[in-house]
Amino acid sequence: MTTYLLKLGELTLKGGNRQEFEQILKRNLTTMLKGSRAVINCTQGRFFVHCETDRERQVEAVLDRLIGIAGWAKTRPCDKTVEAVLEACVAEARALAAAGIRTFKIEARRADKSFPLDSYGIMRAAGDAVCEAVPELQVDVQHPQQIISVEIRERAYVYGLSHRGRRGLPVGSAGRGLLLLSGGIDSPVAGYLMANRGMRLEAIYFHAYPYTSEEAQKKVHKLASIISQYALPVRLHTIPFTQIQVRIKQRSPEQWSTVLLRMAMMDAAGRLARRNRIHCLVTGESLSQVASQTVENIQCTESTARLPVFRPLIGTDKEETIRIAREIGTYETSILPYEDCCVLFSPAHPILHGHIDEAKALYESLELEDLLEEALRNEKIEKCTSEDADLTI
């Protein structure tokens, strides 16, 4: 049997409602571990996951993606005696030495004050035991290659190699958002960042067949599925938008077409969100990255949303967004050459600083009410899960 210790980060600051956050985290972890036969225990600000040895890889993959923990480590549980703790520290040190580690230090936390040694006493005794038993390891309290941690709780736990967690707040603890998901790099990252702040996501995609291909639609489905590896299952609403785009192209000044299309998308997304009791919209906009994302044009496009619009990338440059996309696994899918409708209908010389009054007047002149409602009636809803993340396009 293998035991993993999970460290709760930001959750420890939640005071009186901390238990509610912990319950949400446990529920998410239970969902993600489904099929692993793992057992979860919670005690004194720590979560423990117990699994059979042959399930370690599956469990560790889940812990790597779990939002809401500061870190995790495979532990050596042992009896709460000085002898057992020192023996476990030596065993962990031997494993570190075999992995090429040459310097270490001991850190100890004694939650159970009945243990005969205090924290400093544990560190001193364990350090001496390791140096005697594993001479190839040297103590370095300032810059150790690895830390051997000891925690004295209802049992004693010893662990060495620790893994950084996703941090953030458990998904589902901060309301629901509707992500405007395109096939590009930015919007999947925006969805991940909002999930990292505890938001439960649904996604909306605007499909303009035959101007956008079925491969483009599959690409978006896969992106939603990759996000679901962190954010739990994501409902994807695909909205047929061809007639609306044709109307905009026929009736609007060419330079305004992108802004008006964004206004129509915000309008449709806002209607869908309100009908599904979703609290806000989420977009991948970054200030001045493209013509539709200048301050003035953002003011125009959000005027039709009638809901709060969250833009977690608004002050982020493209290189940082790409770094996150690579980290979460969306980048390679995002750069597949299947363009969305925004790209295909972009004018050669878009307006850069649209005036909101002019934008509203142009939008009203399009008379999109009936077309929007028809598009929403014909939505296609799919449940995107982590199992779909390996979908071949």
C-alpha cells in the first residue's frame, strides 16, 4: 500500500468556512480518482491518499492536475516512536542517495506534542542517524538538494521528494463561468486560470459551417477535454453562427465587422449564461494583442454581455500565455491549422478605436434578435471529459 500526503495551501487561510472548501476539494479528488480504488483520509490540515502499488502512476497523474493543493509527496508512514521515525528517515535517505542526491537537511513538524522529542530534537536525531547510516549524504541547511520532512500527527510520516501542486482554490468553490472557447492559444489558458481560482466552467464555441471545418470543431472539443483534466467535466455549447456572420458581412462597414462579430458573440454568450444560471463570462482577451482588444473595442464588445466579463490574461504577454499553454497541454492542439470563424472573417484594416455609441448604433441596425435566438435553439451540447483529451483530430 502506498500513501501520499497532500498539503493544503491557500485553503488554510479560509478561517470559519475552511471546512466547506475542504469538502469541495475532497469531492473533486474523489471524482478524479474514480477507478483507481484509492482511499482518501483528511486530518489536521492534511489529505492522505492510499492506493495499491500498481495504481501509483494513475494516482500521481491526478495529484499533478488537482487544483487546490500546494504540494504532495509519497510518504513513509510509521509508528509514532523515535526508533521508527529514525529508521524511516534513514530509508528515505538511502532512496535519495540512490537517486543521486548528495546534500540534505531534515525538517520536522510535531502536531502531536506528546511525542518525546520536540521539532528541533527530531531534526537533530534524524540528521545524526542519516549521516551515520548514509555517509554519502552531507548536511546542508542553507541550500540542500533535498529535504527530508517528518510530520508527527496521528501517525508519523516521513517523506523526501516533494512535488509542487497546482495551488489555487478547489474547482467549484467560486461560482460558475461560461468560457468563450475558440481554437486559439489564449482562451483555453484563460479557462484554466479561472478554474485555478475555483471557478466551475462551461464553454461556448461559435461554429460557422461551412466556413469553418468539422476539424475545427473537433479541435475545440479536444481543448475543452484537456481543460477538464484540471477543471472537471466541461459542458461545451456549440452555437451555429453562420447566418449571423453573413448578416454582419452584408450590412456592416468592413472595418467594423470584427468588433460587431464580437458583440454578437458576447450577446449570445450572455443570453446562454443567464438561461443556465451561470454567473459570468470568461474570455482570453489580452490588452492590445489584436485589433479587437484595444481598450475602446473591448468597451464596445462587452456592452452586449450584460454580465461580468473576466479576462485573466488582460495584462499577460503572449510568451507567458504560451508557457502556460505548454504546461497544461493545450498548446500543441491550439496551433493545429484549423482556423475559427473570427480569423476567416477578419477585415484587412479593422477599426482600432471604435466609439461605443457608433458601435451600438451599428449593432442595432443589424437586427440580429431572431438570428441569435434561432442559433441558441440549435445549440449542440457535449460533455467533455478527461478521457476525450487523447482524441485524434
